[in-house]
Amino acid sequence: MKYLLVLAVLMVAFWIWRNNRIGPREAPPPAPKAPALRKPTQMVACLECGTHLPQGEAVMGPHGAYCSAEHRQLGEDRAA
Ligand SMILES: [Zn+2]
């Protein structure tokens, strides 16, 4: 009976030790961050060649958007 009690204590101790060891690994990994919601990019067409490009990358001229500084120059020369 004495040995049974010792065995029971050892088993409980082993169980606690195992849970402590495995516990952190079993914790669910941090949920992957949801991709940041981005507003749809506004597309603009180059007034010179008609290429569509994001508004952020467009070169803005007095008459509208252009795909590059060269086309802006061409467009402004034509308009002048
Ligand atoms: Zn262009």
C-alpha cells in the first residue's frame, strides 16, 4: 500500500511535469494577422498613351494624369 501511494505521487508528479513541458508547445500559435484591408487603388489613364496605372504612381499634370514625366511634357506641349 505504501508503494502504491509512492507510485501514485510519482505518476501525478510526472503528469504535472509533462504538462508543464508540453503545455507551451500546445498553446495555439498566434493567429496570423488578417491582411490589412487596403482601399482599392484608383486607376488613372495616361492622357498621352492611355496606359492605366495606379493614381499613386501617375505623374499629375495640369490637365490630368500621365504615366511618366515625358508624357506629361508631351501632353503639356500639345496643349500649349
Ligand atoms: Zn503615357
